[in-house]
Amino acid sequence: MGSKSFGNLLDLASGDLLDIPQTPRYLPRVMTVPGIISDVDGYGISDGDSDVISLPCRERKIIVANFLPLNGKKDSETGKWKFSLDNDSPLLHLKDGFSPETEVIYVGSLKTHVDLSEQDEISHNLFEEFNCVATFLPQDVHKKFYLGFCKQQLWPLFHYMLPMCPDHGERFDRGLWQAYVSANKIFADKVMGVINLEEDYIWIHDYHLMVLPTFLRRRFHRVKLGFFLHSPFPSSEIYRTLPVREELLRGLLNCDLIGFHTFDYARHFLSCCCRMLGLEYESKRGHIALDYLGRTVFLKILPIGIHMGRLESVLNLPATAEKLKEIQEKYRGKKVILGVDDMDIFKGLSLKILAFEHLLQQYPSMLGKIVLIQIVNPARGSGKDVQEARKETYDTVKRINERYGSHDYEPVVLIDRPVPRFEKSAYYALAECCIVNAVRDGMNLVPYKYTVCRQGTPSMNKSLGVSDDLPRTSTLVLSEFIGCSPSLSGAIRVNPWDVDAVADSIYSAITMSDFEKQLRHKKHFHYISTHNVGYWARSFSQDLERASRDHYSKRCWGVGWGLGFRLVALSPNFRRLSIEQTVSAYRRSSKRAIFLDYDGTLVPETSIVKDPSAEVISALKALCSDPNNTIFIVSGRGKVSLSEWLAPCENLGIAAEHGYFTRWNKSSDWETSGLSDDLEWKKVVEPIMRLYTETTDGSNIEAKESALVWHHQDADPDFGSCQAKELLDHLETVLVNEPVIVNRGHQIVEVKPQGVSKGLVTGKILSRMLEDGIAPDFVVCIGDDRSDEEMFENISTTLSAQSSSMSTEIFACTVGRKPSKAKYFLDEVSDVVKLLQGLTNTSSPKPRYPSHLRVSFESVV
């Protein structure tokens, strides 16, 4: 698919959008690179890692996020900036999950604008005092990046809101996308300025920086890189509407570990990878993993927790106890229902208030006895949607209070102002029920904070004159569309769009027995206290270390331009097959064996025309005419098709249907594998496959003489894969006593006789040559898919078992750079043709095989 993203990532800095000086390097970069790495890393060059001397260094974590965990304010009198740590920032609390010896460096932007003339001094001071590396974005870039692409396009899309019309969200704007990429590039420069490749682990946070991994992986192939998405990840039907969908996906896949709050979010991500990139995932010892060009990308599913100590310290403040006494007196005799939400369209504020109105309508006895206190946090964005949400909320509250309220009773209390933490904690501790009614939210920690505040602390209990032994209660009404809902199994889950059901759930929560409230509270508090932010950070860090463990055991290549860059990681001994070296070995040899796959090796896999080209036929004819050569096409194709396509090559051997049928040349008869010719099992298999074909649109059956294959490459990827798993289980059950094997390959399920494979047939051909005293001293084997891997492995095994002391040069080669048992690779079919033509020019055409080779292939089976 064509992409309009930048052709070269580093060209961004020279565009009209940015004029940014090179990032100063606050810390020297030191790296150690094992000897298998031969590339030298240069700035902006797509190659390996720098080969410089390592200095002793303790482990470091580089935390990268949109904003630093700092608060800053400029003194109006002195003009000096004053900065302090934001003790409420989860980024700051991550340290609880790391060892005390770990150094933590933060990279991000400041929440306030700093003049260009002050940036150098502030950068130095922030790094020295707080270990923070400030990322200063030009104002126009920051506006387009954060308020534009992040808040107007990614944020709504990730929350399932599509711009169906100009009045319903912003349409895709490539100028905003360019700003997003430019901002990520600036972040990358800052990280590159402080990274110590050997010791550092980089942890990137949230959707603001989804292409940052591409910049870092392109610069440092072996960087240890993790990413955690704090927002929802939408279903593939929603995500696929994004014009830059592949660039963002590949950005995340350039990480070693990708974290999500829930399995639903991870499942949607995997579905997008399957549908758009053709990737498949598997579970490896409890971990979900994607095989991405030889690299294993792991997925982590674990919701974030809260910092218990921080919240309990606020509860212990005298101001909290005083505020709690005050509001207890104010709402004495009433049951308080609490909501704490940001002012945005996804928090479901109006739906929550409407549900409360329905509650008052359905249960008039509750009038005067219940109060909904709704605390509104400041909006994180500014747009027409926020203004509309605010207006609707105020109008609904006004209508309810006018209809159901009185001079001494206000049913809905709306607190729309900055609320200090101590005051908010007091409201948490007071409320008998907390409701979070968001229509879509990544995580939402309000239920966690509410539960901890309801538990209280010994110091707070003492201030209030409450016994520590008093049983604690709490009830939660949670939308099923928020990230924390699966974790809090004792909550009453609701569909926020079903206003009547939400009203009934609130009523159930406030009328629930105290014993049940205690049980639910105890269950929630235990989970929250054991799965805090430190546990979350420690678990993610450990998995990142595990995911990065084999970085130096593979050889890496960077492929692709711009944001399509990706890394291929393969065996350190895996290298391109040199045509010159192969031709030279061919010339030195006296007896040769050449095994070639057909589809994907001699003919492009994607080609509609499956006949071999004139160049292929010419090369094969010339090679076959050399009496010192034994040439075989080893394919899964049927014998009729192969015989027709390769008819001009009279001396060419063919092993069809993975070796079930074999002939040594055109004039010889076809021979079977020598195993049982009983194919009665096909009568059982074909009806079953036909059933799955009828129920799986886009699937079809390929009937071979020796096998049946069910294809689902044209079916829906998720449904096709699901049906293939079911078909595999079904067939394995009914064929348990039959002499067949059931295999699942790439978008196929195949049933074939036992003992039939490309590996076995090549082994038999080589064994036959050895028995006849024609031991080859030159072997070439080329293929492109999984079935060819058995050939690569079996050739070495067969030849190593020969008693002859003669050494054999083996060139096992796969087509395409991908994980393989072969030692060599060629990039594409045209390279294979060039190799064959090179060998052809060295061959000496003479009369064909001596007569003693004209014996039945059956004898070696």
C-alpha cells in the first residue's frame, strides 16, 4: 500500500515545519557491541549500533512521556522559573517498582511555555536537579501535535468516534500528522542524547508518541524498548479508517514489549496486525507474542494501579478530616452518590445525571434521602464538543434541581472548579456509592481511589473518633466500557447507554445489605492494595527485560523507508548467497545435486500466471543437460501441472505433492512414495472440509491425488483463523487411527499421508545417489516457505551420515529475509533466476546419465 508519510524520517528537520538545532548531549553515550555486529552506526543511518568502549554503568530506565512529572511557575517579580515534582504524577510513582540502585531519567515536555532564550539554562537545571530532559517543541508544532492530531484525531478515534461529518469531529489533516511526526522526532533526539544502549531500558507512554519507537529502532537496532498505551485501542473496523494506520502499527511493532490495560485492547491490536500486516500471534509460556520479521514482539496485559502511600498521606492530613466532618454534617441523613470525571464527551456525565433523574422518578421514596455529588475536573482539551458537553450537563442539572429540589434539598450538586486533593479525598470517604459511567475510557482510577479512601487510615480514624475495627463498606457502579471494570469483579457493571438499567443499579447499590457491601469492599481493597503502581511498573519492567534478552544473539537488518522502517532479526550466520561464490564452488565440483521449490522460488508467489518464464526454462534445460548434475523440482503442486509447465526440460526430475509422486526425468514413470496407497480416508475428510467451506465465505478446497487442502486466505482473517483451528481439531479427532497427518500451515489446513514431506524425498534422492557411488560434492537447495525448511535440515543430516571422507559444499538458501534453517538467503525470484543463469554458463552439456541410474526409485523407499 502506498504511503504519503515522509520518505526519510530525518528529512523532517529540514522541512518548512521545523527549524530545530541539534539536540545537545547531556550525557555521553557508551555502548558495548558483541563481535557478531559488523555494522557501524552513524547518525541518521539505517544500520547497526556503535562499536565503542563500554564504561561501568548502573541500570537505568528512561521514561518518555508527553509531559514531565513537574510543575513549573515563573516568578512575576524576579522573572525566575521555579520547578517542583508533581507528586500526583503516575510517572513519578513508577520508581516504586524499580530497585533502589536504578537511575530513572524522564524525557518529556513542560506544561508551560518557555522562551527560546531561557531553554538552555532551564534544560541544564532540570537535568541536574530532577534528572529530567526537557523537550521544547516550537509553539506552532506543539499546537498542531497535541491539540491538533492527538486531541482532535487520535483521541476521538481511539474512543470510537469517527468524523462522519464536519460537525462531528475533525477530518484527517496531513499537516497535523506532519506535526505529530516532527514532535516525535524531537523526542527521539532528546532520548538519543542521553541513552546508554547497553544499560538503558526505554519505556514510552501513550498515544502521543506512537512513532517514536521507529526513530529509535532505526538509530539503535538493539535498543531495549517498551511502550504502554493508556487509552483504549479501538476495534479494527474503527482503526482501519485512519489514513496513517500502518505507520502507527509499525511504530508500535518496533518495540520489544507493548502494554495494554485489558485483553480487549490487546485483542483489537492483534486483529489490526493480522488484517493489515498479515501477522499471526501465539502464546509462548503464558505470554502473547507476535513474530515480526524474526523479532519476537511481546504483549503485556496489566492495568495500572495507584500509589497507596500518596493517597493515604492525603487522608492523614488534618484538612482532610476537617473537610470530612464538615460535609458529613452538611449531608447528614442523606446517602451520597459520588461521581468524579473530566469534562469531556466520553465520560458520560449527562447519561449519569439522566440515570439519577430516572432513579428519582422510579423511586419517589428516595427524594430527600439521596444526593448525587458530581465533581468535574478541568477539561484536558478545548473544543466545541467540550462546550456542548458542559452546556448539556448544566442544563440537565438545573432541570432536575428545579423539579425535585426544595429550599433545603438539592438532588444534584455540581462542583465545577479545581478541587484540592484533600477535599476530593473527603468526598470519596463520605460517599456510600461511586459511579463511573464513561462511554469509553482507557483505565480510570477513580474507583481505586474511592475504595482506598473508604478504607481510611488509623490516623484518619483517630481524628474522626472512629474505631479501626469498624467494618468498611463501599459500592461501585461501573461502566463496562472502562479499563478498570474487568479488574473490579465486585462492582455492579452497567451499560451507560441504558439509562433505566443504570438507575436500577444505583438503587441496588445504595439499598444493598451492609454485609454484602463489606464483602465487595474487602475484595476490591485487597486487589487494589496488592496491584498498586509499583507492582505494575515492576511487572512491566521484568517483562521488558525478558523480551530484550536475545537482542545480541541475532544479526539485524533495517528495511523500509520513512515510517515504514522495520528491523529484520536473524541468525548471526545467516547471510546473502553470493552468486560468484556459488558459481566458483559449482565449477570446482564434479557431482552436483540441485533441489528447487516451484512457487515463490521459480515463479513469484503473487503471480497469476504460474507457467515458468522462458529464462527459467532455458536455465533448467542447460543445467539438466550436464551429466554431472541431478536437478529436481520439489513442490507441493500436482504432477499434472508440473509435467505440463516443465515439459521442455526432458532430463529434469520432479517430486510432486511434497514427494508423494516422483520421477527422475520425462521418459521415466511416476513412482509413489512406497507407503500405503490406501486413500479411503479422503472419503471422511472431504465432507468435513466441504462443511467448513460452506460456512466460511472465501474458503475453498484443493483436491490433490494424495492430499486434501483447505484454504482460507480469502476469508475474513479472524473468522478464517478460528475456523481453521476448529477444522484442525475436528480432523485430528476423526482421523486418529488413520495413516495420515493433519497440518496447519499459513492460511491452510492440509491432510496428507504419513511419511510424505519435501525433507524425506530429498533425503531419499541423496541416499540413492550415495548408494550408486555418485556422492555429490556440491548441493544447492532453494525454497521459500515452511515446507522447504525440512529440505534444508534433511540435506545436512543425510550428507553428514555418509561414510565418505569427501566434503560437500552445501548451499541451503531461502527466498526472502526471514527466519530459516537455511544458511543463506536471496531476496526474490529474480535473484534465483540470476543464480541459475550463472550456473548455466559454467555447465558443460554432454550426454545424460549413465545407464546404471535408470533403476526404479522404489528401491530406495
